[in-house]
Amino acid sequence: MKIVAVTSCPTGIAHTYMAAEALEEAGRAGGHEIDVETQGAAGAATLADEVIGAADVVILAADVEVRNRERFAGKPTVTVSVKRAINDAVGVVAEAVRLAAAGPSDRPEVIRTEPAAKLPAGAGTGTQVRGWLMTGVSYLIPFVAAGGILIALSFMIGGYEIVGVKADIPGFLDSFSVFSGHDWAGLMFILGDGIFGTFLLPVLAGFIAYAIADRPGLAPGFVAGWAAGVIGAGFLGAIVGGLTGGLIALAIARIKVPSAVRGVMPVVVIPLFASLINGFLMLVVVGKPIATVTDGLNNWLSSLAGGSLILLGIILGLMMAFDMGGPVNKVAYAFAVTGLAEAATSASSTQLQVMATVMAAGMVPPLALALATVVRPGLFSRAERENGKAAWLLGASFITEGAIPFAAGDPLRVIPSIMAGSALTGGLVMAFGNELRAPHGGVWVFGLVTDWPLYVVAVAAGTALAAALVILLKAGTRSKDEAVLEAQEDAQLFATA
Amino acid sequence: MSDLITTALVDLDLSAADKDAATRRLAELVHAEGRCTDLDVFLADVQAREQQMPTGLEGGIGIPHARSKSVTEPTVAFGRAPAGIDFGASDGPAHLIFLIAAPDGGGDAHLQVLAALARRLVHASFKEALMNANDASDVVDLFKREVVVK
């Protein structure tokens, strides 16, 4: 009998290899040919396609999700915990042999996608959803870090006016000089802005769907992320679309189909129909209400501008932090920038105060989370702690998106905390009466802010409040399952890095 | 790269109230040998792994382990506990305890030696030889002979 096996465990340094050795020994002792792929930290000798093709039966001994599981589609498969493979390899091999002897698999198993093996037994739906979100976030972080730092550097080198290069990219590239600091800054801005505009939402939604439904989930997830951008639904829209995309793909995968079709299900049928259905949901069903909400918020803000400035500051703060680049945030930011254009032709300073408020409130979320990862590293996954380092620079540069990985991974605790912090900062800036004429730039334009020391106080106060709230909420209400989940996510992420 | 284990990393008469105390004792050896920069960070990382699922295995072995940024090179500290220490295995306490310390990040080449060690741990002959080792240098010799990166 020809057996292939994959072993995999959270840390990837011990059980993976013990199980591999035990299975190899047991297989050979039973007179079988056995090849084991160890998906551990010391590199994986990947099973060749011919070897998988020739195998009679597959053993998956894993406590974390097996990578590229769809390679084994249609093969009789024994799934066990990695510990069981170590403790009772002979029994596991015997089970595999029995299963193979019983004939080809008649289960409609294209992929077994429930991350059941990944979560501790009895984990609730909430924990499971968090697991999916965290997978999405772990793929998102490199994009946020690369894009955000490029934009921050471009501001540092080229000043906030560097955003002008976006207006005519071909023209800018035509006259690009490698000896010009300004041109390099422009290039960095174009790249960073391109990464943010093109990839953030699709990568987040795509990999949330991937966590749910494996590779067949990628297309419907990416489509949903792109659609979230088109309808202006921001990262919260991308999360929703990623979840629906994955669940739709999973539902289609569970439909029983004739064996002739089974082979093309994961590659063609599931991505096709799931993308269509999910794209329809996002663009048509979700799109309209978002547009309505955006219009409503716009009118409401305009009506507030005549009233209490401190109240307006608090509301702008809440809006900036709520969805970080999503529709609510965009309304607040557009409100400020539009006001700035008007202020250029009038003597009114209210618009300049609004701009100062919006920038300060937008700096708070990444700064607060960066601070929280330093104060209480144990409450964050390793991926989040790494992201926290970049978040200092992103927050300082008014790139609110730096907080998205934290918010997307744990929205219910993070979003209310940063909203409170940004609201405090917004109210304080209005109370202090700071004014700003630049539409962007963070600390790099602090020189242009009136009474800037007070402005720093406002940002620091909101940052401290938001960080304290995040820590309190996480420390007080985080379940053990979630901590386990984070550790496993890290183990997988950094073992494969 | 230095050896996976030295005589200073062996305790043939390990006695501890529970697995946490046993793990701490072995971690202190790793720390004293200068292979771990921050004992508390390392212990927290091991603890986090242990909480996911106890690392006790049938046949009387416990393998607390972690990849930790406080660890400077792949290291194993070995303890033999005549009285046994419960590591959560279904068939009773562990008598052979291996604290496996892996550095975090970096390439995977230097982790090969830990993979080789893990593979030896499932062999009864290896466990038996450790049970019968007379002193720490016996243990170190055994590791040198048996744990070979292929």
C-alpha cells in the first residue's frame, strides 16, 4: 500500500517531526511505502505530485490547518490529531489501510474546510469568526506596513504636497530623475498609495474567505474586497464581504455533485458561482444603503457646523476612528478638506479648526494601538506586535489605516476604544482652537499648526485614553480560546515565513 | 553552531512539584548557560504553548517547548525525574523531560537539529538509553551519537 501523510503542529519544532518519524516507522514496519510531508519550522519537504497521485490513502496528522490540502482531494483520508499519530502510529496506519481497502472515497470531500482541528474543542462561533478575521489580518499586515511606510517616507522627504504627483502619474514618470529627492518621494507616494488603494481591502476580504473555504474562497473574497472599495464600504465592508464570500464558497462545496464534476469544483465551479453571488450581494444589495448613509452623514455634519464646535470635534473624532478609510471616515475627512478649499477664499477659521481636528483624530488610532502593544504585549498576537512597530510611524504620519489590522482582527473591542480616544482628541483640539491649512502630513506638518504644543497634548491624551481602553477591554474579556487562537495563528504564520 | 546540549543542561535528578516548576528549573539551566536572554519571556512563551495542549506524551515523556525571541540558539535541556511529573499524558506522569528552546525567526536551517531530536524521541531505544544513563556526560554523548541531521 502507498501512503502519504502530512504532519503539522502549532509550534512546528517538535510534534510535527515526532509524528512523522512515528508514522514512517509504523508504515515501514507494516510493509507499506510511506512519504511524509512535515509542515514544520525546519522546512517542509513537499510531497511530489506524482507521489500524491500514486498514493492509495492519505493521513493528515495535524493540530493546525494543513496547507494546500486540496492536493489530496478525492483520496481516502484519515484525519487525526498529531498526538494520536505519535502515541498510536501503528493504529493510525492500520486505520488508513482499512479505509483504502474499502475502496475509493465516496464522500463528496473536495476540501474539508471547517477549521475544526484548529480550534480548541467547544470554541464558540465568536471565536471561530475571530479566527477567520485573524487569518485575513495576518495577510493584510505586510500590505499595510509596506504601503503605509512608503507614504510616510514620501511625506518626510517630499512634504505633504507630494500627493500632487498622483494627478499625472505618466507625466511624473516621464520626467523621473534618480537624482531628485522629490522624485523618489513621489515614487514612494505613488507606490504606497497604489498598495493602499488597490490591495488593502481585496487582500483582507480574500484571505478571510480563504480562512473559511480554503482556495476556492479566494476569488469570491477578493471580489468582495474590491467591491467594498467600489461602493466605498471600507474595511468593515471588506470584512463582511470576506465572510459571506467564504461561507458561500463553503456552501457550494457541500453540494453533492457527480464525481466527474468533483475535480473542477474547487478550481472553476465554486469560484465562479461564489464570485457572482457574492459580487451581487456587495455591489447591489449592500451598495445602496451605504450610499444613503453617506449622504445622510454629509448633510448632518453640515448642519452641525453652525453649532457647538466642541461637539462637532467629538463627532468628527468618533467618525474618523469608526471605520478608518471607510464611508464614515471618508465623510469626515472630505468635510474637512472641502472646508479647507472654502477657507482659502474666506477669512473664516472654523474650517481650519475642522481640518486640525480631523487630522489629530485620525492620528490617534494607530498611535494608541502601537502604545498598547508596548505596554501590554501579552494581549496581542505576535503579528500584531510587529504591526505595532510600524503603527507608530503610520499614526505619526496621519495614516489611520495603520490601525486596521488591529480593528479587523478584534473589531468589537478595538473600534469602541479608538473611537473614544479620537473623540477626546477631537473635542480637545476644538477647545484649544488649533488651526491647520494642510490637508495631510501628520507630525510632518505640525509646524503649520497654530499653538502646536497644545495640539500635541490633545493627540497624546486621546492616544493614552484609547490605549488604556483597548488594554482594559482585552484584558478583561479575552477568553482563553482567543489567546490559543492567536498563538496558533502566529505559529503558522511565522513557521511558514 | 554550538552543541544542542551540554552537561550543564542535564539534570538527572529532577524533582519538582508540577510541570511548571519542572519547566522553570530546566529553563534556568538554559538561562545560566547563556542561551536565553530573558528567562521570564522564555517561560511565558513555553507556557503559552503548553496551554494550547499539554505536551506530555505516552511513554513517560514531556516536551515543553517554544520558539522564543529570548532564545539565542537551538537548545535542549534534559531532566530525568525518578518520581515522575505530570505533563498531562493519558498514561501517567513523565519521567523524561525535554525542554526544547528554539530561536524565533531566522532561517529554518538551524532548526534541523531540533527536528532531528524530535524524530529520535519516538524511539524506545533512545528513551531507554536516557533512563539508564549514569551521568550527564553519558547523556550528552548519547545526544551527539543519536541526534544527527540527515
